[in-house]
Amino acid sequence: MYRYDNFDHRLVAERVAQYRDQVRRRLSGELKEDEFRVLRLHNGVYMQIHAYMMRLAAPYGLLSATQMRMFAHIARKYDRGYGHFTTRQNIQFNWLKLQDTPDILADLATVEAHAIQTSGSCIRSITSDEFAGVAHDEIIDPRPYAELLRQWSTFHPEFAFLPRKFKISITGATEDRAAIEVNDIGLQVVQDAQGEVGFRVLVGGGLGRTPVIGTEINAFVPWQHILTYVESIVRVYNEFGRRDNLYKARIKILVKAIGIDEFRRQVEEEWSLNKDGNSTVTKAELDRLAAGFTAPAYAALPQQDAMVLALQQSNKAFANWVKRSVKPHKVAGYSAVVLSLKQSGFAPGDATAEQMDAAAELAERYSFGELRISHTQNLVLADVKQADLPALWEAAKANGFATPNIGLLTDIICCPGGDFCTLANARSITLARAVDERFDDIDYLQDIGEIDLNISGCVNACAHHHVGHIGILGVDKQGEEWYQVSLGGSKGSPANVGKIIGRSFSFAQIPAVVERLLQVYVRERYEDERFIDTVRRIGIEPFVEYVYATPVAEDEKLLTPDYDLIKKGAPYDTPYYSPRF
């Protein structure tokens, strides 16, 4: 992974000293809150319901074991013993004292980490594919380019105070696991007919109050010019983006207002002025960055390990874990492994200090000392020998990382919501727990297959509910928390924004509503058809009809169904049986 040079160390140290003085002046009253706000936000510090929250950077989701141990240290010393991994491939701590935040930044600097530009109206942390560098469908490793963008955007003087926050995501694979279609700028590595590397560039994506799927602005920008092209996009946005209305300040609003053709014309005009300027990427610069992402010392191994295959056949629990948590790797004999942070009874994405330490130890033991944070709020060990999978599984179980639900219903993506966030209309974490408790039978989850369930506590959509197969949004109704439900969203390529199915539901009704949606799916699906494919084939109307056919009582208790009893053509109210109740 990329290591700091002398310039990086000096820059981060100077920022820590600068911020420490800003906090001192705020605590003494020299700075008022409205003056301090923009300063703390550029260092990832928010005011929340109970305390200050700090969002720490993990550029493009990549961490060393040493950095993960520092997160554990921060959880113990400054927080309440845990942290929350987010959809932006970083971590945040929700129980901090303002006077401690400079010390946190100083501690982070000792392990080449920081919280710079994790908030504020600036270019935020660059995100990427959590399997970058090892993905079997990867064209080019995007991490050197992600680091290039990080270095370029950090403290960029022209873009320190944009009209609104700005997010860039990059992928080097054919499958989009980096959500490039719902970022302000999305970059996908492509090759032309001659094999030259370039980028397909999308612009104007984003969720929040106005969900928009990004639009292609350029099908092929040569890699040498990707910085100048991105810079031209941000420059046009910085000049013409709205600053009079917070809710209409994102680049997606500008693109929609003037149209993609006019926006493209303005970008191309700007680009013509700086295309061959100082930001043109040289091969020497790219090689310098790529040297930080050399492949580890892989062993020569067979494509598959016979002992692991035998254990899969004889041990159902291990087989379930391999099916859900073990992903293909481009090097023979290796796999990427997802460590689930969706253990039943715990908040999605949360990890205790002990778990962070354990994850660091597993990374050192099994994955060359590196970890990844996924967009789905899990952790990834990218380079695990297949022969080590049984031992890793046992260690993962012992530390709460082995729930075999990756990609299934209870692999819920969830923001902190009303339990912590001042912006939220409703609780998210508590609702996720209620849904998880209702659907915690692993055989049941395996039977209904892959479903993305996303829960956001407000329209800011930090949990990306718009692109969940089932999306749940907390809304305020006369001071009470209610929830809108949407269907048919999807991330990846193509991404799609889900449709709201109708009037909102109370907290207590949501688990039963999810159950009704699943009943329709089970009845209508073709063999091996995924939930999202059934929704696309039959539309949302059958789901709407059944969900609203009779009122969902506040105390309605729908038990886990016995799916051997529910067949195509059977009534939706086929009797249930569950030993859990």
C-alpha cells in the first residue's frame, strides 16, 4: 500500500498543529461556532446528538494492520470502545470530546492516517473497489490512480470551498463495485482498440434529496489527461454551481439544469486550456505511485485446495461461509475473504476495539498485513491462501466475523440514524436490529438469496437506500418517526433508483412489511431468480397490492416461513412454522 514520504508527513503534522490551535481558540471563546464549523468539518469533526463525531479517512478503503490497531486505540481511549464503518469506506467515532480531537489526529499521524477532507464542501476521500488489485475481472489496478486523485485533491487551494461536498469514485473492473454511477464523478478504467488505457467518465450522479444516476460525459479520456479532465469538471462546477440554496448546490443539479451537452461543452472548453498543463500525468509519476501497490509475495499454489473442497462437502456451516464470504482472486490458490460486520444483535458496520485488534491480527496472519473497508460496511482480507480458509473461518467465528450472510437480507447497509445523527428523522440502527431479529435463520436467508436492504435515517441517504433492492427511508410525520419503503433499486452497472411503493409505515410495522415483500417474491420467482430480477420482471405492483391489501398491525408478528410449504400458486398466507418462536 502507499506509504507517506517526507512531504506527506510534514503536511499532516502541520495540519494537526493548525487544528490544535483552532480547537484551543474555540474552547477559549476566541472562535465562535459559526467561524469554527468549517474548520472542524475539513478535519472530519461533526456535532451530533450526544457528542462530537469524527470521521477518519481510509483512502480508497485500504488499511494496514497498524492503522486498524490505531482505530482500536482511539475506540478505547477516546470513545466508548467501538467505531462505525461507513459506506464511504472509512470509520467514524460517535462519542468524542472536542478537546480530545487534536490528540486523535496526532495519534493518527503516527501511523500515516488522518481525517482530512472527510467532510466539508470540498473533494472528499476518494473511494474505489474493495477488491482492487485482486479482482478476477479487473482490467487495471485503479489504486495508483486513486492515490493520484487523493494527492491532487488534498488541500487543493481552488477547490477548498466548493458549492457543496464532492465525491469521486474509481473502479478498474468490468463489474462496478465502487458505485461510480451515484458519485459526483465516476471513473471506470477502459481500454481502446489499441489496448491503450483510459477512463470512461460519468458525471452528476448522487443520492440524497434528489437521487440521480450519473451520465457519461466522455467515453475515453487517456490516462495521462485524467487529472486535467477531472479538474476541468470541478472548475466548471465551482464557477456555476449554486451557492444560494444548500439543497440545489450539488453538481447533479447543475448538470440537470443546463443539460449534459451544454455541461460537456463547457468542460471541453475549459479542458482545451489546461489539457497539456502541469496536471498532465507523466509515466514517471504514475510509476512512482504504482510502486506503492506492488503485488505481495504470492506462493505458487494449485487453483483449488483439495482439503478445503472436502471440508465444504462435509461441513455445511463452513460451506455456507465459503459460499457467501469467500470471493474469487486473480491469483491461483488465493481468495479474498469478507469479514462480516453484520452479526445478529449488533449494529451493522459497528466493530468493537477488540474486534479491530482481532481484524489486524488476522490481516497479519493471513493477508500480508492489509485490510479493506467495503462499501457494504464489512471488512475484507484480500489475499488469503485457500489452504488457510478453515483456520481463518475458526478465527473469524471466535471474533464475530463469520456470519454467512454477505449479500443476503441481513447484510443490511445502515447509517447511524436517529440514534446519533442530528439530521436524522428516524432511527436506523434500531430498526436494522429489529429486521435482523425477525430474519436470522440462515437456511431461510440462503433460500431467498441475494437481497440488498438499505436503511437511511434521512434524505441525505448515507446508507444509499435509493439503490437498495429494498430501500427504507426514515421520514418525519408530525414529530414521529415513520418509514418510506422503495423497491427495485440497484447499485453497480447499471445502477437504478428504486420506486416508493406507497404511504409510509411505523417502526413496528417495518419487519412485517419486509416479510410481505418476501412472500410475494417467493411466490412469483422463477427457479434461481434473484429478488431484484423478479421485481424487474413483474414490476412493483404485485408487491404494492399485497403489502397494502390489509392493514399491517402495529404488533403484527410474522414468523419465519417454512418455504417448503410456499409454492408457486399457493396463497400468500400459507401457515408458518418457526422454532425460534
